[in-house]
Amino acid sequence: MDLNALVHGVPVSWYLVLSAMLFAIGAAGFVLRRNIITVFMCIELMLNAVNLTFIAFSHELKSVHGHIFTFFVMVVAAAEAAVGLAIILTVFKNRSTLNIDEVSTLKN
Amino acid sequence: MEIFFFLLFAIVALACALNVVLQKHPISSALSLVGVMVSLAVLYLMLGAEFIAMAQVVVYAGAVMVLFIFVIMLLNAGAETRKGGSITAQVLGIPALLAFFAALVFLITTYYPGLSPVKFGDFTGGGAREIGMKLFSSYLLPFEVTSVLILIAIVGAIVLARKELD
């Protein structure tokens, strides 16, 4: 990869690598964090990383279909956030905790 | 010019994403996530996705994150306490993460080596008009099904979050 080519634009694979990094960070946070709200935010981070891949490939193929998929992902993520946060509210009301280690009735 | 803006916003996005995971307080995580979303919106704009970039700012950075912050404030969520934690996770966590990332990069560079460079203004088919034409012709059925999904989500959220009637 020479610098001369970089002047004429960023390779699409850089966007894909950025997306992979964001997804990996989101996945790590999903496993590491113990606060249920933060775990939820890491899911949103992973969804955003996937959206970036869709848009990058849409640019590569010069097609608008990837944009439509991203649009649907956004809509479903908004619906998911509404229901998920309502579930978090109910969990907090019943258990008075946000720590996912203390919400393990199904595990035991 | 493209490379400057790409690197700037990619670094901001990565730093904010790391901050989401590393911060102990949920409010700090939420504000960092707003940073990730706004910088991703700029990257979408560079890729020619004008409508999606605007929707990203309005829907994600606006509506969804306000909902998150509203719930954090409502529940008065404090800094999380770390205790326990399996030894396996502590030892293998970072290597597993790096291996996962390396596998993704390997797949990308193996299967898509010769992708064309992104130049601002190369692709202009991402405006509201083009998206609307496609959405209301080829993707009409998924669009309508999504509206039903939103309706179900609204009803579900209200049923879950309402006060129990005694």
C-alpha cells in the first residue's frame, strides 16, 4: 500500500477493519460488564459496527440496498431498546439490583 | 483529505468505544456511546449515506440514547461493583478478544483484498429520495411488517413498565 494511493481515498477495507474493532470491543464489553444497562449499550455498539459494514459494502457495490438494511437494523434496535429498557425497569422493580450476577434464577 | 477525516473520526469512535467498556459509571458509558454514534454518522456521510447519517444522529444519538439516560437517571444507577469474576475470564479475556479481532481482519483481508478506495462524492445514491423510492417499491412488505413490530414493541413496553393495578 503506497501513500500515493491513499491520497485518492481511503480503502473500503479500512472501514471494515474499523467495524471489526468496534464489534470486538462491543463483544468484550458484553461479556465483561456487570451492569445490565451497560451490557445493553454494548449490544447497541455491536449493532452500530454491523451497520458500518453494511454502509461500506453499499458504497463498494454502488447500491442502495445496504442502506435499506441499515435502516431496518436501526428501527429494530429502537424497538429493542424500548422493550429491553422496560424489562430492565421491571427487573429493578422486582429485584432492586442492576447487577446481572444477582439475576440468575434460571441458572440455578 | 479523506484520509485525515477518516483517521480523525475512526480514532474518536474507537476511543469512545473503549471508554464505553472501561468506564464504571453507566452515565459516562452512555455519553461515550453518543460520541461513537456521532463519529459513525460522519463516516456514513463520507461513504455517501446522507439519509442514514441523519437518521443515525436523530434516532440513535437522539432518541435511543435519551431513553438510555432517562432509565439510568430513573433507576439512579451508580458505579458498578466488580467482585468475583472467573479466573478463566481474567486470563483468557484479552487474548480471546485479540484472537477474535485478528480472525475478523484475516477474513476481511483474505476475501476482499482489492476493494476500491472511498472518495467523497463517488456514490450519491444514498439520499432520502433514492432510499424512499427503494423502500416503497422493493421493500414495501418488510417496511409494513416493521411498522407492526414497532406497534408490538410499544404495547410491550407499556405492559412491562406500567404500575401493577391492584
